[in-house]
Amino acid sequence: MSAMLAETRPDQATAVVDAPPPKRKRVVIIGGGFAGIAAAHALRHADAEVVLIDRRNHHIFQPLLYQVATAVLSPAEIAAPIRQLEAKQRNVSVVLAEVTAVDLASRTIEAALPGAGVRKIAFDYLVVATGMRPSYFGHDEFARHAPGLKSLNDAETIRAKILGAFELAATTDDEAERARHMTFVLVGAGPTGVELAGSLADLVKVTLRGNFHRIDPAKSAIILLDASKRVLPTFAESVSRKVTRRLEKLGVKVLTGVKVETVDERGVVAGGSRIASATVLWTAGVAASPVPKMLGTKTDRAGRALVDPFLKVVEAPGVFVVGDAASLMQNGHPVPGVAQGAIQEGNYVGRLIASELKGRRVKRPFRYFDKGNMAVVGKNYAVLERDWLRTSGFLTWLVWAFVHILSLPQLQNRLRVQQQWLWSYFTGQRSSRLIPEPPRA
Ligand SMILES: Cc1cc2nc3c(=O)[nH]c(=O)nc-3n(C[C@H](O)[C@H](O)[C@H](O)COP(=O)(O)OP(=O)(O)OC[C@H]3O[C@@H](n4cnc5c(N)ncnc54)[C@H](O)[C@@H]3O)c2cc1C
């Protein structure tokens, strides 16, 4: 642990600002997601003290969260401890803490360390990489009944809700109640909603086949709702049409152009009609984490910090925002909130700071390189879109699987996920079917 953090005693509720100024410049990175890790890595040869702060001790490979939620994978297979960065990179200190305030005037942040109160940490450079969180479009009361999918906890909650619903359906004698337990509503038909719906369809049709004598899970209703006119609105229309057809083939009912008005313990009201459901999942909006707002500089409607083409916060020298937390336009389009964008931005800012520390000014602004977008729709089928190129089907799915295996953090995860996928592909079985707490009706 760096001297700066050892300074303060655990019993101090609010701590002193870090005492002796460090010999080297200090770069504080908030967030150990795709962007924060990439920034830290790009600073590996820099003559700087890098402090990486995250409220979680692990980095999550979010593109596969839906597979944890549908019991294909277990949480540890898509996560990696952030702390192992300290073993790999000598100039990094990893701190488990939640950042609660940023003071640009004194160039300090406040971080709440578990069991150790709040510490102030001074910075020379600050990189905010705190990502997004689910947004209920001003209806936070929906969150109680419709969990979003952003963390491993969320994925486990959803998995328990889905699997628990079948247990409850199998024990009730009330037909209407059984139907409610076997109706799954997903609000939001972006990539997460589509992937979750497809995987859920495979679960009920294949994995759970024959597992219940009293009910037939294949008769479940899976409803994918969206207020926009088509699924995957950020993809081309032709791709949306293909994906809709594929989902329907899997038995998913796609309802687009339908606005959700209420979510409660009985289900949803959408487009004026009630859909009785015990499992409503929120795969719709996202908003930035509160940290960009703590800067007190300009943000967009979703709370993302407005940055210049160098990913700098204009009014705050030495302060950068990267990844999903940043709002940047390029060629008239926003840089998308995807893992590739976050990695490229984190990498760019890490290098930029390393150059500045050597006294060099970086003249080339950040350029996002679009490697293409993909989405999986159940087993054996994926779509890919890149510029004019559009492909779909089994081969695209193989490419998707290959790319995702390679992108996973840690070799052991790559090996384990590959093994789980092969097992699941040939047997239809999913090995992570756990309900940790008894399901509630
Ligand atoms: C379910 C799901 C599926 C997705 N699928 C895909 C996909 O298939 N392909 C794709 O390219 N992208 C996908 N994305 C988007 C992609 O995951 C994000 O674009 C990417 O994670 C953004 O990286 P980031 O580093 O900006 O933020 P994140 O990866 O979200 O990391 C933010 C980090 O900041 C930490 N943090 C937040 N607030 C604080 C605080 N106050 N103090 C300390 N730490 C804090 C968090 O704990 C987290 O570790 C998906 C996202 C989700 C949620």
C-alpha cells in the first residue's frame, strides 16, 4: 500500500489530506472497469504513482453478465480481481473504496474505505472512469420490482428470480398464479434485452426440459418490450428485422412501440394493458454514475461529463473522463458506450498523461476505431454490423464466441468459459443453476 494511504489510522472518521507531497506525480484513476484498467496499463512505464480506486474488488466482463443471469456461467468466470494489477505493475496501488466527493480547487478526492472512514487523496492528474448504472427514467420505484443488470449481484438476483419462478409455478394449484410465475417480461430491447431474452428462451426450452413433472417450462411466456419502434435500435433496420424474426422463432414475443407505464409486484402495465408477471427485468436505460457530476463541470442529460477531443474536462486542467462516463461526439455521432470505446479511451488518456509527464504535448486528439457491434440471439446465432458489413448466423456466432473468449480477463476464465460453453452446447445443460435463498411468491 502506498505511503499516502498508510498515513491515516483506521479510527479516523474523516482524514487528513495526504501529508508529504509525493516525489512523483500522482495519477488517481476512479473505476477499475474497461476504461480505468486500460488507463492504468498504459501508464505502466510512466514515472508516476498510479492510484486505482474502485468500490468493488473485481473487474467485471459485462458483455457476459447475461449468461450469469441465465445460469450458463458462474460469477467468478467473468470477473477478475483488480488487486492483481499491483502484482503486475509496480507503480500502481489499488484501493478498495467508494469515491464520494471531488474537489477540483484543492485537487483532492474523498474516498470511503470500508471500515476505515473517509480519506482525502490528492492528485496531480485525475481520470474518471466510473461507467454507468441502470436508469429508470425518473421511476426509481420500478427498481424494487424490476432489477437491472450491471453487477454480479444483479446477475445472481436475476438468476434466482428466474429459477425461483419455476419452483413457485410447480407448487401452486392456482392456474392464474402459475401463468404469472411463468411469464417473464424484459423491458428494453437493446443488446442486453435481446441477449437475455434469447438465452432465457434456450433455458426454458432445452435446459429445463423434463425437470418438472407438474409444469412444462417450455410453455413460459417471454415478452420483450420496448418503447422504440424496433429491437436493437442502434443497429441497421435490416439487422433489427432479422433479430426480431429469430427471437420470435425462439418463442419470444416482441412488443415494440410500447411504453411501460407501471411496474409493480403484479407485473407491468404497458401500452394501457396489464401483463401479469412475477419476473420483470429492466434492460432499458442507463445513466452515468454520480462521479462526473461531482466535478461540478458540464454534463449531458444522462449525467456524462462533456469532454474535449482529448478527453479532457475543459474547465479542469489535468482532469479526464473516459469510457461510459464521458460524452464525446465524433463525426456528428456520439462515441458509443461499449467496451471497445472504453478501452480505447482509457488507453489514449494513459498514454497522453505518460507523454505529458515526459514534457511532451500530445497534439493528436482521440479517434474512436469502430471494430463493429455484435449481439447474440440464443444458441448458434449472432449478428454483426460494421460499416457496410452485416453478417448473421452460425459463423457469426462462432466469431462472437471466439472474440469473447479472447477478451475475457485472465487465462483461467478463458479456459473455464470455453469448457462451460462446450458442455452447454453439446448437452444443453447449464451448470450454474443455484437459488441461494428460498424464492418468494
Ligand atoms: C449487461 C451489459 C452487457 C453489455 N454488453 C456489451 C457488449 O456485448 N459489448 C460491448 O462492447 N459492450 C457491452 N456493454 C457495455 C460495456 O460493458 C461498457 O461500455 C463498459 O463496461 C464501459 O467501461 P467503463 O470502464 O467506462 O465502465 P465500467 O466497466 O462500468 O466500470 C466502471 C467502474 O467504476 C467503478 N465505480 C463506479 N462508481 C464508483 C465510485 N463512486 N467509486 C469507486 N468506483 C466506482 C465501478 O465499480 C466499476 O468497476 C454491456 C454492458 C452491460 C451492463
